[in-house]
Amino acid sequence: MRCYSSARVLATLAYAANSLASIVNLGATDILQPLDIKTFHSLNRIGSPVVSPGQKLALFTTSYYDPTENKNTAYISCLDIRNGNITQLTESTLGTCVSNPLWFDEETIGFLKKGALYKQELYGNTLPSVVFAPPVPISNVMYRASQDILTFVASVFPNCTMDECVLVKQRNAMRTDSAMVFDNLWARHWNEWMTMEKPNVFTARLDRTRSRWTVGPETNIAAMLPQTSDPLTRWSVDDYTVSPAGDNMAFVVRPPSDNMTWATNVDIYLTATKHGSRPRLLTGRMNGAASAPTFSWDGRRLAWLQMETPGYESDINRIFIYTLATRETVAVAYDWDLSPHALVWSRDNKSLYTVTGNKGRSLIIQIDALTGHRRELTTTGSAASIRPIDDQTVLFVHSDTDKPADIHMLNTQTKAIDQLTNINAQALKRTQLSKAEDFWFTGAHGDKVHGWVVRPFGFNRRSTYPLALLMHGGPQQASTQSFSHSQWNPNMYASAGFVTVVINFHGSPGYGQNFTNSVRHKWGDYPYVDLMRGVDYVTSHMHFIDKNRMVALGGSFGGYMANWINGHTDRFRALVSHDGKFSTISGYYGTDELWFPEWDLGKPWDPMGRVILEENNPERFSANFKTPTLFVQGEKDFRISSTESLGAWTMMRRRGVPARLVYFPDEDHWINRAGNSMRWHTEVLDWITTWTNTSAPYRIR
């Protein structure tokens, strides 16, 4: 069976080898171009592969942004795994977006468009047709043919059907006031104020006849959980999975309580998909965060990731396996000192595949489900979205510092990898992307610390270049050697003429849990020491770096570190602080998740906590701030309130120190809109090139 186009837009691409070979070889007269702002934001982005029931085909989305029209587009293609042929299935008219591709059978696909579920045949020229147009938008749709069951997530009000929720919204729209009243601290999260609408998981029967498909009444699985006294903090489903046979479901919820802002407890429940089955709690003896449930292909076991330390959101993830028949739970690979962050079973049900951070890379690891024995299957770049095909073959998405994400195929026995897509071949045909070059040095506490350098566009060893130090968030996060479409892609700074340096300071995962844990109470100590010693190392070993023209940039904790640097050294010509904490005291009172500052630093009213918070407080060193700083802030950022950036900017301007504030009223902790991201890059690159007297190889503003 082949994939055929079923829309007006027909596009067949060649198999990976042919696709790669078709790229025009650059000759001596060809001129490479830098990765400029417009090109970067116009690049295609690939979605996770969705494997067909027969394991011969895979669907994936391609999305892109058109800067001229300021429109996003996303369409679905079909990959024939056997020969690499790729056929576009849905239209790619500018501004049209589809998502959530799924298989109804080998010849029929489904997808979401504007919150409704559509179907489309793979053959002929039939147009998509609506399967389910619910009164409220749905997401995360799954289908299991053996049970004729649809599962999906929808946000609903307490004790309401989806239809009744529409009426509730209409009544709310007629209110004469806009007041929101809170007694529980869980008043807002990330970028939204809490309302009584919560995401719940539903099941519904899909009746398929040749002439018509109908979706039966939906059943709210989460409604079967115990009722809560405060509807603003009631059950909400974070994630779920369904067994291959469709008879069981596992879902992830944060239990409602009055301590939701300072407790990290997240549970997993198991339930039959049949109406009336009461969910069974699997993680009741653990008070850390559970995540990533996944059923074995025979449906007999459920694996998930589990943190065990209450109140610590960066605890190591342990792997637990629950056997449905015996109701026994066991831990696997408990001696492992790295923290996995994804799980999927092998097709033979004997092992688990996981993606794990390891020394700045995100690697695929195979774990024996009985013994815990581990095999490293990939060694470079960053992997994601593992999709098993058979007992020894998986599809996955892979990227590297100089390579945007594409779908690859991995032989788990030989570790051979084949690239199956190359969705940016044409866009990047004449664009220079630099590779990451690793280095290690002795950092704080005498520990070895890892970093890498990305060389600037048109690099010439006989020339000298300014340095841009990129500082990651967290602090219990890590930069990885991947191609990011965010604001922190090293090649965007290298393309502007900077030697770009990335350092995974103390707190970064992927170097053992002790290294991650060590940053507790040491925000302004260990990471700062690592960063300064790392800069010392590269400037002393790489003589093409001009140490008098250096800048440092970071977001979230990286923004905090930019503020901390400003109070402790003047070695940088300019700084960029994106959504960075200025005061650890006001930052505590204004944040949405209290477990984070309480674990890492302490409580302001507690005498010992106050001491630690003040020891790590950038605001305490305000009188020392003298480096020109660009502050970037999103109003809807409830992790780092806008007053943090506003306060630091106010202090510097009042003292006569050069500073600029770039404010996005419609953004949160990240810059999500492509148009805003282009403006972000323009402001940031203009700031650092101006203060380092650098002529970028393309016009930035």
C-alpha cells in the first residue's frame, strides 16, 4: 500500500538519500550566507512521526512562518518507511494549520483543525470531512480501532457536559462585573489566571459506516475522581495515554489541595475506558512528580517516570513498571545517575527506550525492562519522539547545533542511522551553520564543567571576534547540542559575527544528579564561578577571541545571572536579561510556583531562608551595576513577574546607567509569536553588536 495525495496540493519528495543527493553541491564561486533573522524564522519545523497500524507508513506535520504575510501554516505529509517516499496530504494554503495527525486505519487519517476532528482518505481526490465538531475545542486526540474508541482532552466547567459548558460561558459573558475571587494560592500559573475551566480527558465511541461516521456521547473520565471543595483547584489532566488495545487508560493529574503552589505531587491514575470504571491511584505512596506513562504493546504493563523527593521539581526521574494483572510495581535501573525524560516500550515488550540528557546531548538509551541493563544507541546531537517500528527499528526526530530537526530511522541492533527527511534542504542550501566544539575546564568546587563554542560566520583564525556567552535557564536545566527555534540558538549569534559560548554550569542535568543538586542555596556562587572560569578558559586558549568585546545573555535563570553578573564584574561590554529575576525577595512573592524558590533558596520570613535569599539576591548589589543592559519582559509571565525586569531597568535608568526595556504585553515566559520573535532578535542583536562595535555580516535593523 502506498501513500497517495488526496488534496489539490500534490508533492512527492524523494527518499532521504536521493533528497540529500539532490542538493546542489556548492562550488568555489558560490557564496555562503549567514543565518539571518528572516531566514531563521522562515525555516520549516517538523512534527513527531505517527506510525500506521501496519508499521509501514508514518504521518508528520510540517509547519512554517511567512514573515511577509505574518502567517503560520501547518500541513500533514505521509512518509513511506519502506522506500522513503514522502507525499503531502493536506493543503498548505498560507494561514491554514492542521495538527494532531492520527490513523483511523491504513487508508484513512485524521487530524485536528480549529478544534474539530477531520478524516481524509489516502487515495483518490476526496476532500477532508468533519468527524466530530464538539461545542468546545478538543486536543490530544487518540483512536483505538479494536474498541472503536476516541479519547481526547477538553477544558470544561465542574459537573458540566461539553454542551452545558457553552451555556455556562454564555452566562458568564453576561456578568456585570469581572471580579475573580481566590482563597487558594493556586491563583495563576505560567500565563493564565485560574478559572473553573479545567482540562479533562474524555472517551467517546466512534461508529464508522460507509456513508457516515458518528461520535457517541462523551464520558468525562476525570469526573469520576473525588469531588473537591474548591472548584478553582479541582482536578485537571496534564497528560494521558491509552493501551494499544484501547481497553485501559492512564492519566496524569495534580491532586487538588491547599498546598498546590508549594507541593510537587503529581499522580498517575489507571482506569478502564469503559463507562463507569473508577480510576485507581498508582502513585499514592510517592509525593514527587510522576510523568510520561506508557503501556507495553501487549497492554500488560505500564511504565512511567517518578520523582521521589517532595517539593523538588528537578529531582532525578526513576523508572517504575506496574503489572496490571498482579498490581505490583517495581523500579528499574534504580542505580542510574542520569534522569530520563521520555519513555516508550520496544515492540517485543522486553525493553524501554528513553531520551536522556548526557553531557550536553539528548541521547536514546535502551533499558532492559527486567534487569535494568542500559545500551546507548545514539551518541551525538539531540533525539526526541521515539516511535518503534519493529523489534529492532525505531523512528525518531534528531537535530544538532548545525542541523535542524528531521526524521531519522535507527537500527537498535547495529546502531546505524538513516536520515529520512530533509525539510530545510532548499532553505539552507547556501547558509553557513557552525558545529559545536566541546571544551572542559575546572569550575566551582573543583568539578569538571562542560561547554562548547560555535564559531562565527566566515571564521578566519587570523582575525579576532567578539564573544557572546549564552546562559541557560533553570538553573536545573541544560543547554543541549540541538537546533533550537527559540531565542537561544547559538548559530543566530555566530551568524551575527560572535564566537558563541555555551556552558552547562552547576545545576545542569546530564552530568550526574549530584551536579544538578549542588546548585541549591548557591545560585550566585557555583554558576557564576563556572561561567567566569569558562570565559577565562576560552579566551586564554582561543586567541581569535577579543576579550575586550564580550557580552553575556540569558533568559529566566540566565536573566537572573545577567543581573548577578552586573553586580559582580564589569568585564562584559553589554548584557541581556530576558525575564530575569532581579530580587529574590520580591521574586518569591510574585511567582506562581512556590516550591521552586522554597527548595532552591528558602522562605523570606524564615530567618535561615532570608539569609540564603539575600546572599543570592542581585538587587543587593544594585549600586555596582554599570554594564549597559537590555531587559526583555513579557507581561503574561507569571513565573518571573514583569516588575522584576521593570525594577532593574528603573534602577539603572535612575542611576544613569545605559539600559533599555523591550516589553511584550502579549507574551509570557517565552516569546511565542513569530513576529515578536523577529523583533526580539532584532533588538537583542542590535544591542550586542552596537555595544561591541561589531559589523554584522547582514543588516540587522
